[in-house]
Amino acid sequence: MASPKPSLLFITLLLLLLHLTITTSSPHFEGFEELELEPEPDFDISLPPPPITLSTSLDPEPENPPLDHQPDLNPKPETPNPQLEYWDEEEFEGFPEPEKPKTELGQNGLDSDPVQNNEPELVETVKVKLSQPVPLTKRIKSYIIEIFCLLFLVLFSVKYFVGKKTNESLALAWATKFATRGTIFDKNFSLLGVGDKEGEDAPLLLKEGQNVFKFYASGRRYCQGLVATMELKSRHDLIASMYNVFVPCKDEIRIEVYMNNDAMDHVVFALGKKRAAKVMDKEMRDLQRFGNVLASSKKWVADELVVVSELKEVAADLLNESVVEQVFGEKAFEKLGKYFISMHFSDQQQSTHRKMLVFKFALPVTNHMADMTPLVALVPYYIDLIGRYKLSSQARSKTEAARIKVAQEVQKELQNARQAALQRKKAERRKMMDEAEAQLTAEILRKREEKERARQLKKAMPKIKMSRGG
């Protein structure tokens, strides 16, 4: 019975030694971390099916990973996607593949795996470009058209209001100097402004535009009234002001006096600067028919002026010594020449009023409006002078003969115009008939030709008279 005990003890020691050997080979045993062996990679990790669509990354993923790449010894288990757990490409062929869940980096448009994307520098470059501020000059250049339009609108608005105010001030300065109580027009006319009754508190000026103002006056012998039209510079218009820099113009006033039919004799007379006289000679029909440019050997008016008159006698009576000395002489015209443009008296005006006196002056600035007082004083002076003026018998016979001749020429021109209108109507009617015939058919044309031929034959046959025998 003593032999079984040693064998049992031997088996127990052998099991204890085997247990110690297995315990020392554990990787968590102290002092043996450096002797760890590289475990074999686990190939049983479940992966989702590969994508069917093409990859959008810049560089394709390498088929074989680099040799120095070491797989993670403790990989984090992937959470299986319930949509992809039972996905089978062969069974569900042709159906869209469920979307791959986006990661934090994939939401920005890039792949979440830096190894699969293989371009981590691109991510940093995009972030840097998005974070860089746009230069101020570049931003201004992108809005250059809008800035230019805004500046133009601002300048146009400022120019409009400033120019409008300047024109109104100039027109009011003229009316204050010559149309208020105690001035030239107040002393010579009973009604001033647009009022219908004397003493009525009515405005003196009528504004027809931002640069057009009118003044009315009536209530004087020899005339029905006058209308003064001020045509000022277009100071309210930015484009017109820029144009006037290259083509300068003046602030002008045109005074038209409507004479009574029995208060003006046969008078055709004009006085103006050389340039204005040429324009009037081209545009005024009465000056073309009756006027003649007068030249005198003696000193008469200033050298800048041109006299156009039907008779030299009329010009001499209208430009008397007092007028020449105060206004149209050499010395006086040196001061007044920059404001005088022209004046035109005629009983053959081509307008609603046949007998008119027309004065054209240039307006000075607001502070020097009194400089043109001698020119404005010519208006009532010539109203009285023309109203009392009578031609001599010899001069009247000449003017009447000239007017009869002109009336015959005008009548002939009207007759020729009527004949030309009739010829034009006939030509139009003939053209319409030709167009209508062109639209007819061949059968209708043949019948019409036969009918016309029969009419011609009947017309050519001799007429036979039948007589009854007794």
C-alpha cells in the first residue's frame, strides 16, 4: 500500500509545474512586455460591402498598403450598420446602395479616413483658403459699376436742386428789377403778370420748365400786349451742363410785342450782330423777301452790328441820333454789346400775329441786372415810335408794290403746291389700280381686254344716220 502514494505525489507536482509555466507566458506578466510576439491580424472582422460607385477622391486608394504599415493591435470594434448587415449585392442588383454614414471630416466634403483619402495636406489647404480674408481693393473692384451709378445719381440730384435754385433766382432778379412797382414795365403797362384784373395779387412769372420762365404785360396804346420769355441755361441738367462746357451758351430773354393792326405801317427792319443777322436772314421769310443789308459810308452804328431794312429811309428814322448815342454807338455799345443780340420789326411776320416787334437780349448775372436797363428801355420807346410812324407817299408806293408782287408769288407758290398735290394723288391712285390688276386672274383680264377691244371697235366705226324717205 506504500507504492501508490509516491505516484500520486509525482502527478501533483507535475500539474503544479505546468500551471506555473502557463502563468509566466502571459503578456501581462511583469517584466515580459518587451518579448511580446506580433500577433497575427484578425481577418474575421466584419466589413461593409465595397461601394459600387466611383470614388471622388483626388488620388485612387493604393491596392496594397505599405509594408511598414502596422495594423492596430487593439482595433475598436465597428458598430455594424443595420442597413448593411443583411445587404447582398447579387440579390439586390440594380437598387441604390444605402448611403455610407458620414463622419465629422466627411461632412466637410472629404473622406474621413486619411489613409483612404491619402491627401491630408488638401484638407489643411482648403481650410486655410476659406479662412483668408478678401482684400479691400478686390472687393471695391467687384462693385465698381454700382459705385459709379450711385455717384452719378448723387451728383445728378445735387446738380438738379442747385441749378434749379440758381435759375429761379436769376428770373426773380430780372422781374424784381424791371416788373415791380415803380420800374419800367410798371410805368408803361397797366397789367403785369398772369392776373386778369388790375390790382390783383398774381405772380409776375409763369414757370413753364426748370429753365423757361414767362412774363406777361398788357394795357398800353398801340399794342395788344407783350410776352417776355426767359430761356436760361440748363443748370439743373448735369449732362447739359457738361455739354455747355464745350459749347457755351447764354441766358437769353425774348420780348415779343403784338402791335395793333392799325398802329403799324409797312415796316421791315432788323438790327443785330453779324452772326445773329445771318441766322435771321436764313430763317425769317420777311427778311428774305423784303430786306436788304444796308451799308453807309459815314459812321452810323457800331462795327459789330448789321442793319437789314426794306428801305434806307425807315432805317434812318428808327436809328435816330439819340438811340445811336445812348445804345448803338461805338462808346455805348462797348458796355451794352455783351447783352444785345438782335431786334426785329416787321408787319409780315409768319405767325399768328402779323405785326410784331421782337427783342432778344442776353441776361447778366444776378448782381449786375441793372446793366441792361438801357436795352429794356428800348421796348416802350419803339412801341411809341412804330405806333406813330408813317411812311412818305413815295416810300409807301414802293412798299405796296413790293407787297403786291410778293402776294402774287405766294399765290403762285400755293397754286403750284396744289397742282403738285393733285399729281401726287393721281399717281397714288394709278399705283393702287395697278396693284389691284396684278392680283386679278387671267380669265378676268381676258374678259376685260375683250370688253375694251369691243369698245374701241365701236368707237372707231362710222356713224350712220338714218333718214326717212318722203
